[in-house]
Amino acid sequence: MNKDPITPYVVQPNHAEIRFMSTFATQFLATGASTGGEFALVDESAHKGEEVPLHRHAGDVESFYLLDGEIDFFLNTEKGIRTSAGSFVHIPAGAVHGFRIVSDTARYLIFTTPRHGEFYRAISMPSAADRTSTGKPLPEGTIRQAVQDYEIEFVGPLPDQAT
């Protein structure tokens, strides 16, 4: 396969594209376009109580590196694993998973496939000019359509307790 050469680049603080879904703030540090289709890397921040329900994606791998805060990860049949800064969580394609923010705030990196990085873009809204949320809700049906387009299967809600 003959790929176009990729130009090295640097993303300085507060210069990455930033998008919002609810209180989740997602900065796109690397995309499939910027890495020649190799990977995507997002820097995400969220607030206490925000969660992603149990789901799976058969074709996309995800890895999380927690920079700050605490998150309960629910993996396959486990009730939940409390993670803190410095924790690394790898989720192979097809594994059931979800998570809940348990500290006041959390910040983490998500290393994933370019396709799954585009899913994050599809379920979020562009920021205001000052890099904050516009406060506008996602248009009706946006998440439902993205889940279908990117082959995400929702399995159910998160359990109430973590271990």
C-alpha cells in the first residue's frame, strides 16, 4: 500500500480542536488524517457523575490513560474497577465496557482507531470561539445515528457499585 507522507506536527496546549458532549470536553490531538490512518488520540475531561453505559464495538480498540481524577471502569462481567491518575485501561475490540466519573473532575487520554476517533466527533458539538461549550444540546437523533453508523452496540446501564 502506497501512503502519502505524513508531516510531523506539534499540538501546543489549547490549540487542539475541542468539542463537547454534555460536560465531556474532547480535544483531538491526533486523528486518522493527521496520522496517516494509524491511530487517533483524544484528551477528554468530564465531571463527577458523567458516565458511558455498557457497550461494545466489534471493530475498534480503545485504551485509556488517566491523567487526573478517579474513574470506575466496568469491563465485561466485572462490577467495576476504581482507577486513579497513572492507571492504564486497555479494551480490546468486542469487549463490553463502560465507565463513570467518581471524582469531581477527571482527565484522561484515549488512544483508539481513527474510525472510533471519528465516532467521538460525531457525538459532540464544536466549541464556542473561546473554547468553551456553547451549551447547545446535540440535535435530536445524533447519538442514535452515530451508534448505527459506527456499529456501537449498547448492552445496558452501568451497575450501581464498583469494587
